[in-house]
Amino acid sequence: MYLENHLEKESEEYVELIKYYNSVGRDSEAREVAERGLEKCKDDLTEIFIYLLNDAKKCGDRERYHKLYASAKRRKRADTNRIDAAINME
């Protein structure tokens, strides 16, 4: 896919691709894009963390969930208030 091969540093591109893969039931691809976004994205990471935290919760992976949450709290480009609100709503 063109978009997947040309992801840059802006979070909107990652978030849109994650939403697309998630909507068509391709969860593993959505997870891969989100993880790549954490590494390469130089923009707001909040939505990416929300997706990954909800995915870890859905999969029952407590260790990954706690690692991701700790990472989100350390990142400047992640709004922990929005993350807390989003994961507590689910």
C-alpha cells in the first residue's frame, strides 16, 4: 500500500492507517503501524498510545499494557490526561 510505505513524521497519517486497518479487521497490521508510529512519528503520539493500550487490554496482555502506559507517561508528545480518559471510558 502506497500510504504505508510513505509514512513520515506526522501522526495523522499513522492514525488514519490504523483506523483503516482496524475497521477492516486487520488488527495485526494496525498494531504494526501503531508500533512503527511510536518509533518514527515526531508529532502528537496520544492517539497511537490510545490504540495500542486498548489493543493490549483487548488481548489481555497486561505486561505490554503496563509497559506502554509507562512509556506514554514519559513522552512529551503524549497527552496523558486524554489517554487516561480514553482508556477509562472503555
